[in-house]
Amino acid sequence: MRLIARLLVFCLPLFSLPSVAAPLSDLYQVREPVASQQPEAREAALGRALETLVLRLTGQRDALQSPALEAVRKDPQQIVSQYGYDNGSLLVEFDPVSTERSLRRAGLPLWGANRPALMTWWLNTSSSGSSLVGDGQASAEPLRRAAQHRGLPLRLPLADLGEQLLATPQNLAASQPAELQAASERYSADALLAVLAQEDNGQWQAEWRLWLGDTREQGKVQGADQAALADAVMLVLSERLAPRFVVAPGAASELTLEIEGTDLQRYAELQRMLEPFAAQLYRVEGDRLIYRVNASAEQLRAQLALARLQEAPAPTAAVDAEQSAPQMLPRGDILRFRW
């Protein structure tokens, strides 16, 4: 009761936070093409939907082949809430609780719904010329579908005249995208993605570059058309990003997490963000919350960076020159952050 009473001190009007990372509300919704509504076609599409979901949650292509998931592979409907048909697709809603339970029992890592928002500069080049994919354009739909399919929050530029002039092949291929980063500030994203897509004899290929924090990733993919190319890009990005936010079984340990500068709104955001780490709040000291979490330090730092939390140095006690008793050193399993 004391803890609840102290949390009520944070009761302020609820306004949106200036957070950037995007919690995906449709993380457990999967759409797969289906040839017909016959049982055989439906079961095949349901199996593909399960495979898509497991990859989306773990970042591992072979995760569904785990022997511990055999029962789920044979009967995916045991973790399905509902499904229906929509414009030639099977739309499946998986139950989050039973899905996560099955994956945890199989010893698989999980990537939560709080994921880095990708500011995407995508330049299509074909025989008819080059064009920057902008928010609201028809050319943005394949990108949006692919991002949702692979569980990645996508942001696109408005593609106004200034941005079109900026999105040159030279700028998108630059090793240090200073101009793109400056233009991306207005969109408040976590990561910057630059894609040069080109059509050649009816086949599409793309060079992509991703910047997240101090790290950079890059690669090349191919696709039969723009939709296939977009899905190939988002798939490889999902596989590259997942290891930053999930931990292999046995790699996690129990940590103490202290966070300063918290109010009610930030408390609600923290609850969502720390949910994958089995977080338990056990102390409140003013605007400081103290949790016990099950994670690796690297994973926790990556997740909290999405909310623009800054790591705080360990407090240092003043040393009394006349004091002969040894000082207690800070414990290594304590991480401190502040807003």
C-alpha cells in the first residue's frame, strides 16, 4: 500500500511523452497471402504466419524449427486469437500471452514491442528516372507493408522539394550522412536508413545503410519487384537489429536498475519498456525508481537508449582522510540512468 500511495504522487494529467521508440500495437498481427479459403490453403497460410511471427519476435530464421515448438508448428491455432480473410490475404491475430509462453518454454529470446523507429530515405531509380519515396505516396505502401510484416516502426520523409533535392545517390551512399541526419531531426527517429533501389532488366536490387547510435550496418539485397525488395530489406534489418535487444538464454542476469527523473507518464512508459525483462519495482525514492530486472547490461542499455535515457555515473562517497575503515565499492550489478 505504501508503494501505491507513493506512486500516486505522480498523478498528473496524461500528455504524450517526447519519446521516440515506437511501441508496435500490431506486433502480433500477421498478414499472409492465401490462394483460397479452402482448409488446405488456410493451413498453409497459417503456418507461414506463424513462421513470420516467430522470426519477428526472435530475429532468428530457424527459431520455429526448435523441437520444443513442434506442437505449435503442427497446430498453430492453439496460440491464435482469431483470423479472417481480407483482399486475398489471411489476417491472423496471435495471442501474445500464449505465444510468449510457448517461446519462453522453448528457451528462445524475445524482442519486445518497443522498437527503434527507422527514419527511411528510400530512392527508387528506374528507366523513368529517380524518385524519393515520401509519406503519403503510393510508392510508400510496399515499404509500410514490409515494415509491418517484419515488425519494424517506419518513418518516411514528406518528400518536399528540399528533401527531394537532398536525397541524391551521393548523399544516400555517403559513409557519414551528415546532411541526411540534419534533415531527419524534424522526424525524431532512433535510426537512419538510406536505401538506393534500382531496377535492372525487370529485377530490383538495393544497397542499404543503417546508422543506429555509434554503429553502422550495410548490405545489398534483391527482389523480383518493389514489394519483394522492400520485404528483403526489412527482413535483413530485423535480423541485424534483434541481437541488440534480445538475449540468448543463459546470457541474462539479475540486475538492479535505478532511474531518476520519473513522473507518472514516464513510469507508464518504463513499465512497457521493461516488460520483456521481468522487471519488478521494489522501491520508490522521490523521483527515483529502483527495479530488479533479468537482462544483460548491454541489452538494457540498448533498450533504454530508445527512450533517450542517459546512463548516470555511480555515486562517489566523500573520503574522510581520518577514516581508517575501508569504503564500500559500488556493486557491479547496479545500472543507473536518468531522463
